[in-house]
Amino acid sequence: MICLKVYTRGRERLVAACDSDILGKTFRSDGRVLQVAESFYHGDEVDEEALVNWLKLATVANLSGERTVGIAVEKGFVDRACVLEIGGVPHAQMTRMM
């Protein structure tokens, strides 16, 4: 499953999503740190369809994990060339100008 939390402020909507199995873990490599903090990512457990529907509404997204980032790439929200790998875990951010 995918953990997803939505933050809304005015017209801005940030979607934080990660693979459930990496929630609460920290990854490191090449001086980079990816902290998949429960306080930021933990919300509802969703499937692929719900993730895609929320990404369609997002103005910003913070995505971590093989499955979560893979879906975002496959559905055209993120360019594969823009995906970072930190400690073996894919991480990507998306911004949409409205």
C-alpha cells in the first residue's frame, strides 16, 4: 500500500506519499538524507488509483519509494531523469504551476 497525506493552504495542495514499508525509516547516501517521517507522510493508506487522483489535484508532491515514485513516473507526473536515489530508495518532487 501507499501512505498518503494531503496538506492544503489556500489554493495550494501538497501531496506527501510513500510506500508503506519505508514509513518511519531514514536512508542515506552520498551526503544526502531521506527521512520518511511518519509526521509528514502518514495519513491514509491508498491504492494506485487514489494516488493518481490526488496527484492530478496536487500543486506540489513529495514522493518516496519504489512503488509510489514508479506510479508517478508511469503516469507522467514525474520525469524518470529527475528521480533521485537515496540509500537505494527513489525520491521525487513535483511542482505544478496553476
